Amino acid sequence: MSEPLRLGIAGLGTVGTGLLKIVQTHPDLLAARAGRPLAISAVSARSRGKNRGVDLSDYDWEDDPVALARRDDVDVFLELMGGENGPAKAAVEAALASGKHVVTANKAMLAIHGQAMAEAAEAAGVALRFEAAVAGGIPCVKALAEGLAGNRITRVMGVMNGTCNYILTRMAKAHLTYNEVFEEAHALGYLEADPTLDVGGIDAGHKLALLASIAFGTRVAFDAVQLEGIDRVSIADIEQARDMGYRIKLLGVAQMTGRGLEQRMQPCLVPAKSPLGQLDNAMNMIVLEGDAVGQIVLRGAGAGEGPTASAVIADVMDIARGAVLPTFGQPASTLAAAPPACSAAPAPYYLRLMLQDKPGALAKIATALGDAGVSINRMRQYGHDDIAAPVLIVTHTTSPDALAHALAGIEATGTLVDPPVALRIEEV
Amino acid sequence: MSEPLRLGIAGLGTVGTGLLKIVQTHPDLLAARAGRPLAISAVSARSRGKNRGVDLSDYDWEDDPVALARRDDVDVFLELMGGENGPAKAAVEAALASGKHVVTANKAMLAIHGQAMAEAAEAAGVALRFEAAVAGGIPCVKALAEGLAGNRITRVMGVMNGTCNYILTRMAKAHLTYNEVFEEAHALGYLEADPTLDVGGIDAGHKLALLASIAFGTRVAFDAVQLEGIDRVSIADIEQARDMGYRIKLLGVAQMTGRGLEQRMQPCLVPAKSPLGQLDNAMNMIVLEGDAVGQIVLRGAGAGEGPTASAVIADVMDIARGAVLPTFGQPASTLAAAPPACSAAPAPYYLRLMLQDKPGALAKIATALGDAGVSINRMRQYGHDDIAAPVLIVTHTTSPDALAHALAGIEATGTLVDPPVALRIEEV
């Protein structure tokens, strides 16, 4: 048996603890599969005394993750602290500069500093891997960068934030408003200290930007992700979309078009019978589309101790087996700066219009749509009270520009009680 | 840029042709991702003159695949001919003996000779990879052997034969019998020359045996797969299972239990709302369960030129990038001979009993079940003609032995018009 692969683990929260449990529970299994044992040299975390339910007595302790990253007896530095700057960034930079492989679950850090870190890793001839940063336990980085390496990728989609999918599912099943479910989730401790990271789509946007880089051979461009959270999704839209055969999901979509690289993270309608439409609760799903393979769908837990640690250890196992692949699927120096698409690809849209109950109102709406070149696929008017009639429209495929023009025209008719709601329908 | 990786391709049917198209269409993309160009040195097939819609003029031609496998200008030998013995086996053995990496899509060959070939590959220090042999374009071998390498695998399941899933879907949607759909598929050219490979579950059984080897660290044991085809699945069972909230799938299941390694490929009921239950037409699905990651579901095309070639090229790209992993996830010499489980794990069962329409018949059935220790979860009796009343029963979890005992007792009552139907319900 070869020499052990020696690990230094910085961060003993949920993921770090889960990783220790795997290494402690299955040493023989891991050694058989890796061809060599895994050994933990030292660990680091903010609080040494905290009881984490795992035995740390065999490992050295380092208060400073940077010192841990530089230890001579560490071959792989595992950054499981989080935070896009601060100690995480300093420690990863120190590890790479010291010629250590790095495995991280830190999507925020990589979404900002991924390019520089990938270049540093390649200059040092070491691996920088991040399977756990995207969709937790789902091996989607590997599927995309390796399993689909022979494909020109045409589109990457996914539900990448379990909290958002849980909130949307709960709204739909319990007929609750966004605010009601948000308060409930808060009371149950499901939300991050800063819930905007989840419900604002930022966390999922980080993940999308990382996948887009691999898919399209471009530098990570989180700033160019068009972000929209779920806080404005209404129970009315969830239920009326359902009546039309759709579900509302916080969906990430990345595709390279003639207009440039399109990256969107926004509430979208997807067909209720599609795998994405059927994804309930906190599950994640990644959809990869390539010119040869067609569509591949990956489903699993996107967070949690076991699933995330499973992804971290997979990266470690690859390194133990001798695989040193480029961080984003090809050498970082060859990644292109992709021009962000100035507008999204054409798509059908769902419109909900709260119409004044007056003769001729619907005719004015239809005229405004027609004038903008937006044609109607399906329309429904619901029963209503005295003030407003909800009108639902599914358009044929239309450009976002034409849609914006139509919505302006509709508002100008003065027939709406509330601003119009328009949600993109993603064809899956 | 490094030296090209030189390929020799034996077999220019659907998969070989698809592979050539990928290599010819995306040379720069592949070179960027692999860090080196791919170059095809020579090809081989049964008929040189056949028009395959791809240009072969840049490649040497070999009539003999064994000669191709031994060429000095071949680094990777691609075996895309098929057949468990004959030229495929001879050429792979020649390639390995000559120190060439081998990539194959040949599940039948590996299900029989996988252990010996893996040992030969490891002795030569080369890779023997087979992503395309299981579930076509779905990168499930990679997901299992690499992505879930830190997990003790608890169960592997899957719909691994698109033809069978197509037939079962078509029966359900068009209300046709197995024989009607079989004839239809035959007329459309969807079936293999020997359709038993598909509808008898043999092809899917080969795939299951390969996945089980990786999952449980055991030598491939195709002989120990409990095989049952779909030819006895009736439209009555499909429709009545649907009424009870289930779908019938040709489902492969492998799990290690206290009784040994259980490998089954048989028609099973799965919940209609589960990802497996929702899988229609010729799609494939692989479900991987691990102690840390929970359940991972992978969905995609299991056959066809593009998807299968996508899997072949993924293996080539790994080799180009320098990854030489053990064929079955750990060194072949360390794979254990797993004792086949003498019986399957307990499960609920679906029973369809065509009962004589006589007073007391149902009581006798219920007594026979009770005497065998099989308890009833749900029961339905359908409207009927004068001769027989169809009775559907979903049992609670029961051992296959108790079930067999119960079925013998039921038959002994003399109340059945037809032999009883019993199908396992796999909890997913």
C-alpha cells in the first residue's frame, strides 16, 4: 500500500464534522478504493472546546487555518469554513502557494476568486476541486467536467437551493404565502443568518456561475448572473400556474447564445410533469444538455452533513488516486472572458393581469399584446369579485424585449388594478 | 500542448460512427479540455466499403481488430464491436497485453470476462474503462466509482434497458398487450436480432452485475443475477397496479444484505410518483444510495449514437488527462467473491388473484395468507364477469419465503381460475 494521503481540515461545522465521520467510519473502504490510506494530520476551527460529537484527539490542532494550510504534513488542504474572503481565502492562497492540493465547499469564494485560485493551483501543479460547492451530494461538477467532456454543452439548468425549493413547495402544498412560510422556516431554524443569500438567489447564483464556467470554457462571471429571488412569488401565481400545468421553481439557466453567455437565476415556470417540475421540498436537481448526450438529469440532496461531506471526500479520493484535473475543466489560462448576453433567449411567458371589470378591458390588453408582436397561446379568465378579474395568459415564444414592450403597452391602457406579473416559462 | 493521444477504433456501427463524429466535429474543444489533441490512427470494422456518413480517409484501415489493438501508433484501443467472445475478447486481450488502454461499450464481454480483463489491465498499468456499457450516456459508472467513492453503498437500482421501458410504457399508454407491442416494435426495427437479450432482461442484467461489482467491491457475478424478463407482464397488471398508485418497471436492484449479495433484474412495482415511476419511453435511470449521500438519481438516454459515444469519449478524455483508475473502483485483486444471496430481502408484494365467483372463496384466500404469516395492507375486488373476480392485494413487507408459502396455500384452496400473479414492490 502506498503512503497515506495526509489531510488538513479547516472548519468543523456541519461539513467538516461530516467529513471526519466518513474518514473515521470507513478507513478500510476508503483505503481500498483510493489505493492508499487517508490520514488526518491536523484540524482547525474557531472554537476548540466545542463538542462536535467526533473524536479529535488523534489530530493536531491549529488555531490559525493559514498555519494549517502550510504544514509540512498536509498534502491536501480542505477549506470548509466558508466566507468569500477572510480566513478562507487567505488559507486557500497559502495552501496553493505551499504546493498543497485544495478541496473546498466554498461557492461564494470561488464565484469571486475562482479564476485567480485556479491559475495559482495550475501554476503549482496541484488540484483545486469544489464538487461540494454545487448541489451538495450530487456529483454534478464531475458529471459536467468529466462525464460530458466530449460534448459541446448547450444548456445547464438547475434547482440549486434547497431552502428556496422547500419554501415554494410548502407554499404550494399548504396554501401559504411567502411571508408565512418564511416566518415558519425562520422559527424552525432553517434559514441562514442572512436569509437573502438563499431567498435572494445569491447562493444559487454562485453555483450557476461555477457550472457555467465549466460548461462553456469561460471565466467565472458571477457579476453577470441575472439574479431574482423568490420573495415576490405569490401563492396566486403558484396555484394558477399549477392550473395551467406548470410549477414555479427558482431555476438557474446558463446557455451560450449568439448574444453571449446568458446566466439567469430567477423564478420560472416549468412543466409540472418534467423532472424539474416534480422536484419537491429541499431536493436539488441539475440538468445538463450536450450536443451528443442529449439531456442528463441529476437529482439528490443539495445540502446537509452527509451529502456535502460525500462530495468533499469524492474530491479527496480523486486526488488520492492521482487525478489532477484543471479546476474548471480546462487550463485556467485558456478560459475565455465571455461577453454577458444583454438579453435572455426568447421563451414563452406566463402573464397574470388583474383586470378592471369594465367592458372593453380585455380587448385593450389583447391589442397591446398584438401591437408588441406577442401572440397568445392560451388564456383563462377566472371568476372574480367586483373589483378585478384575474386573467392568465401563456404567450407563444417571444423575446424579452417584445414582452417588455407589451407589458408597457398593457400598463398604459389603464385597465389593470395591480402591476402585471410576468414569469418566464423554461422549456425543459 | 502535449503529444496527441492516439486512438484505434474497432467497430464502426452506431457507437463507433458516433465517436468519429464527435472527434471530427470538436477537435479543438476536446484538445482544450484534455490538454492534448486526440488523434485517430486506425480503424477496423467488418465491412470496409460501407457508407457510414463519416470520412475515414485520414485513418489507416485494419481488417483484423487484433492487429489494430497491437499497433505501435495506438495508445487507446476502443472496442466497439460487441459480442462477449470472439474478436472483441481477442482484441481487448491483445490490447491489454500490448500495454494499451482499453475503452469498451461491451457489457456482455465484461459481465463474463471483466475480472480477468481488469487484472490484465492493472498488471499492464493501463486503464480499462466502460462507462458506455451501462446506461448509455448517463455517467453512472463515474458517479458510482468516483463521485460516491466515500460512501458505503447500500443499494443500486435502475431501469437499464430502454427497449423494455419503451414496451412497458407503450402497453400502459396505448392499452396494448405485450405481444402487440412486441410485434409493433419488431416491425419498426426497434428490436435486436435476438430480442431475448432485451426483453429477457439479460442485457440489463449484464449492466447490473457491472454496477454491483463497483458498488460492493465484489467480482462481477452475472451468473448470480436473478433474471426475469418482461414477457409475462400483462396489461391487466399494468393497469391495476396503476390504479393502486404504482408503475411496473423492469427494475434492477443490487444490495448487500446479511444473506449475501442480492442482484435482481425483474418486473417490479414502484410508486407512480417516484422518479423511477415517472420514467417513460426509452429513457434509463440509475439510482445510487450511499450511507453519506442518501439517494442520487441519474436520468438520461441509455442508448443511441450520440449518448453512447458521449460515454465512450468521456473515458478517452479521462485517459488523455492522465487518470488511470481501477476498472471496478478498487484494484481487481482486492475484489471479493461475494456469496450470492439465496433469497431476496423482504418487501411488500402486489398479488393479482383471479378468484372463482363462489361464496367463501375470498375467506379461503385470506386464511391462506394469514397462515403463511403474510398480512394484507390493501385489497380491492373489481367488477367481474360470471367466471372470475379479479382480486388485488398489496401485502405488508414479507419475506419471499413466506410469500411462496402463501401462494402455494392459495393455489391449494382450488379457488383460482388462473395461477396467481405476484410482483415485488420495490420501495424507492
